[in-house]
Amino acid sequence: MKADIKKIYDAHVAFELEQFDKKHLKANIKEEISAAWKWLDTVKLNDIASVEQVIAFEERNIKDRKLTKHQKEYIVELSESIHHLALKSKHTVADFLNEESFNDIADKIIDQKEIREKLIHDIVHNPFYGEMIADTLYDGIKSFAAQSGPSNETVGGSLFNLGKGILGAALSGVSDTIDKNIKKFISENLQKSIAKSEQTLKDKLSDTQLRRMAKTIWDKLEETKVKDLAKGVKLTEKDRVAILHSVEKAAHAALQSEPVAELNEHVLTHFFEHSGKKSIAQILEDNGITEKIAIKESEEFLIPYVEKAAKDGFLKERIEARLSKFYTTL
């Protein structure tokens, strides 16, 4: 580089570096962000992106991504560290979730009456539910008969006096097959009881009753100490690794599944239909990010990096590398 060119080059480097000192940095950040914001207000989402591009990005970077060995080790270590912190905590559950928020969540759940009644109906009419009641009734009858004894003038005694009768044999444990048949008979004749139990559950889980239950739960949670909850968690490092492995495996399987892919595409398509014609600046503002916030956060985030880069000489090095490409051509 010629001497006169070198002088201009050095002056240019010095000028560029000066733009990053404390005297000018904030003003320059504000100027650049404001200019960029005005430009982004002219750029529509559809101009720079599409559903297909986003899905392709996810395919490259999310769908097949697995945790690294370091990430797994760190997550296990962090969870153990948090557990130790919880064991020493002086806080209660109420310090993390206030009563107003708890009640708001409870109210939102309680308001879903149709879903609640459908769940009750599905549970009650599940064959397992009938079998469970049949088993409970059968065990109760068997226990009652055994305690009554064959000499007592009770239902239990009468059952035992049947001797080799079907019920007598079942209650005496003579035949597993007969046991199963009796349970099946009870189960198949439980429809009235099941229908009644469905209504009972609906009554027990009414809005009023659920609000009472929520109040009771909160009264217990409010004073529950975090360290007491933590004491109930007894996980070895091996357990934590196994849980992490299971969660990662489940997440990976979900990401590979067709239903999740369909849902993902539906959400993206809906977003682009809703916001595709809006400018990037408008989309940011719709989500609470204004130009003022962008400038403030850019200052908070960028200034420490710039100051460190200037102190290390990295900033000067990069400015020189960029400018020298031009000045060496003169």
C-alpha cells in the first residue's frame, strides 16, 4: 500500500473505530435501528419468507436434532443442582404461585364443564371401570362371608351353606374359573349402578364442589414448603439420566410423527395467512416489540460486546481487514 494511501487508510480505520466509542455508540445504534425499523416497515413477511422455507428450516435444524453428550450431562447436573437448592429453600409454594393466579387457573379449568362431563362419561363407561367395581363388590362379599362364618345366620353364612353351589365354591376359593364367571355376572349387571355412579360423580364434581376443593387444595399448598416437596423426590443420577433419555426419545418420536407435522404446517399456514401481508415492523409491534424497545434492548445487548471487542483489539482487526480490501486496490 502506497504511503499516501496508507495515511487515508489509517484515518479511515481511526474514524470507524471512533464510531464505536462511548461518545458515539448509543447515538449510532439509535440511528441504525431507526433506519432499519423504517425499512422493515416496508418489508412484508411474504417478501422474505414462506411456510415452505420455515418447514425446511425445521427439517434441517429441529426434526432430527438430538441433545449432545455435553447437553445431556449439563441438564442432569442442573436438575440435581436445582433439587439441592430446593432442599435448602425457605420458600413456600405460595411464593411462586399467588392465590389470585391459582384461582384464575382453577376457574378456567372448572369452566370447562362439557369436557369434564365427557371425561366422566368416558371413564364410567370404560369396560375397565365396570370390572373394577365388580372386583370391589366381589372382594367385599367374599370378605364379609369369610368373617361371618358358615354357622352364622347371615348372608355370609347362607352363602357358605350353599356348599358346592356356584357362589359357595367361588367364595371358598375352589375354582378360579367360577370366580371369574361370578365377577363377569356382577360386571354385566352393573349398568344401573354405573349410570348412578356417573351422576354421582357429576354431582360431586359440580362447579360449586370443585371450587370448594380448589380452596382446600390452595389452603394446603399455601403453607407447603418447597423443601418438603423436594424431600419427596428421590432420584439418583442414573434415574435422572433415564428420565432425560425417555423425554428425549418421546420428543423425537413426536417430532417425527405425521400428526405433529400436520399440526405444525397448519399453525404456520394460519400464521402466514394472518400476517403474511403485514410488514415485519408491524408484526413485531403486534407482539409488543416497538422501535423504542428494539433500540433499548440493542443498546443493552450490543454495547458490552462492542466494548469487549474494542478492548481485545478484535474490533480494530475486523475494521482493518474490511477496509484494506478496498485500499489495497488503489
